[in-house]
Amino acid sequence: MAETWELAEGVEVVELDGDVELPVRCFLLKEDEKRILVDTGYGETVPQLLNILEKRRLSSIVLTHLHIDHSGGALAVKKAKNVPIIYHRLELETLNQAINLDKSIHRMFADVSVDFLQEALHVLKVLPAPDFFAEDGMAMSMWRLMHTPGHTPGHVILVGENHAITGDLILLKETSNVAYVPLPGYHPLRNYLESLVKVASLDVEMLVPSHGPLIKDPMPRVREIFSHHRERLRQAATALEKGRTSIREVAEEIRWSKGSFSSLTPLDKWLALLETISHLDFLAETGYAIPGNSLTYTLSNNPDWRNIEQKLEQLSNGIYRP
Ligand SMILES: [Zn+2]
Ligand SMILES: [Zn+2]
């Protein structure tokens, strides 16, 4: 059953669990006599959340991003409370991409069951349209929104005086999925690492993620995450060196946290394929690989691993040395 506790004055944390894969947190931030609700949990946790919201007046709903563990309750809360809902424009564009799945992506996933996507899309199709778009730097009560792309293109966090509510950007026990989305100018892994460094460098006492333990000292975790992606880049590079060119062939050469590619569930295969593209895109941006047609990649004429390490070190702003 849901539990609420006070993180600081005017900052209430709602822990939603029960029959869900991964427990998730929502937040109630004081705004005069009302509360801003940050994220809405899963569809399954709506009764728990509505029960808690019964005694509270809301001023608005902010969604850090549109994954179903954050946006699944949005329609129900909007209906019950009739308040503006706010999320980033790029989340809406990503959603439209997912609904009109790009044909080349469809081909690529032809042999992976996508039934689970239909289920997720069902929730997302009924998501209320945003009343306002979340913008980088926008003030909300005592908090400031920060656009932190990478986990998703329009992921936002809320930065307060002593705490930052960081959504799925940085988790202590898991590495956030960094999924490719075909949006112009979007480079998921580079953007993710940039966001990570920006957030780790905030002058706050604590980062408060949506899942798992709170993060007091983010630097060691940031180093681990850099090193995790360096290792995946290395594995993707090795696959290209062996002549693998399709996204799937490269994904099969990567060691995934949950096991080999073939042993993953359809959902995890899908996430692994999208994350593989993010790594290949990083290799392409640094001159190690060349993108081909239909999401294939080949080794460039002059692949130099030192360029990758230099790029990682430069992005980390001195936090990480390969
Ligand atoms: Zn997420
Ligand atoms: Zn999440």
C-alpha cells in the first residue's frame, strides 16, 4: 500500500508499490495552499494515488517523462482534479513517433514480439494533452525545471534549494535505459551523459530519483555509469570490427545486465536494441563508425578508440577518466 513521508518542509514523497514490477515515487510540492503533483505512477497504482490525493488540493501535474510508470495515472488524476498537466514538447513528439512507428524500426524489430508495446501505447494514447509545455528554466513554486534529455528526449527534473527530483536520470541500483528516438539533433547517449554531469554538479544536498535509494554523493555513481557506457561502446565497437553491421547483430555481441540478448524478454530485447543504436550513434558521432541505410553501421576508415575515450573524458567535465 502507498506510503507518504516528508522529505523536507513542503516536500512530500509518495511511495507507490503493490502489484507492480518496480515501485515508483511521486511527489507533492507545496505551492501556497495547494500542491504540485510530480508524476502519477502506473495505471495499476491509480487507486492508491487517488486515495492520497483525496485530502489534497492540486495546482498542477508535472510529468518528468511519459514512461508508463510515471504517466500511467495521469488521465485518472486529471479527471479527478481537473488541473493543468505539464510535460516537455519532445515527450509528445516521441509519443507520436511511437504511435506511428517508423517503418525502418518496424522492420528491424520484425522478429521481436511487440505485443507489450501495444499495451503501453494503449495507456499513452489516452494520455491527456499537455496544457503547457515544460521548458528548461521554468519556475514552479520554489522549484526550477531543468531539461535533461537522454533517458527520454523530453525528460525533465525539478531543482529545489536543497534537493533535486531527478526522475529516471540517475538511479543507484540500475542503469537507466538510453533509448534511441529518431528526432532531429537528438543523440541519446551523448545527451544522456551531458545531462548526468549537469545534474551531478548541482549544488544540492541530495538527488531524489523515482526508483530506489536517494543519492547523497552522486560522483562515484556518475563514474560507474560512465564506465558502464564505455564498456558497452567497446563491445559495440568490437562487434563492428568483427563485421557485424545490423543493430541486432551488434546487440547480440553486447553483455546485457540481465543476460545474453537471446535470453531477454521481448520488452528487454526492444530496450536493448534501442540502446544499441544509441551506442552506435555515439561511435558514429566520434568518427569510429559510419551509419548506413536502414539502421546499419560499419566501421569507419580510420577508427581510433582514443577519440572515444577523449570524448568521454571531455563530456564528464573532469569527473571520469577512462
Ligand atoms: Zn523511465
Ligand atoms: Zn521509471
